[in-house]
Amino acid sequence: MDSVWLAKKFLKEIEARREDTKDAMLAGCSDFSQYEYLRGRYSSLADAENIFRELLGKTQQDVTDSST
């Protein structure tokens, strides 16, 4: 399995789950606790995506540095 494919697949899955969460929030929450849960889920998914992108950037930089 190619690591580039896996990285793209993972990012696509996180983005899809984040969009699903956003859609659920926009559809309306039954109470404030559900809203807080969905807001926390959305923030966690956004954080996970950012961390993964940072790690990908560092990995690519490490590969570039080691090849020169």
C-alpha cells in the first residue's frame, strides 16, 4: 500500500466526517449538550487534520533533507 495514497485517503475521511458533523449542527440540535458534543467533535477532527498535515510536511521535509 502506497503511503501517499493512505495519507490522501485519511485526509479525505477526516474531511468527510467533519462535513457530516457540520451538516448535523446546521440541521439543528435537540439541546445544548448535543450542540456541545458536535462542536467538540468538529474541533477534534479539525485538530487531527491539522496535526496530520503538519506531520506530513515534516516527513516530506525530512526526506528532502536526507536526499541532499
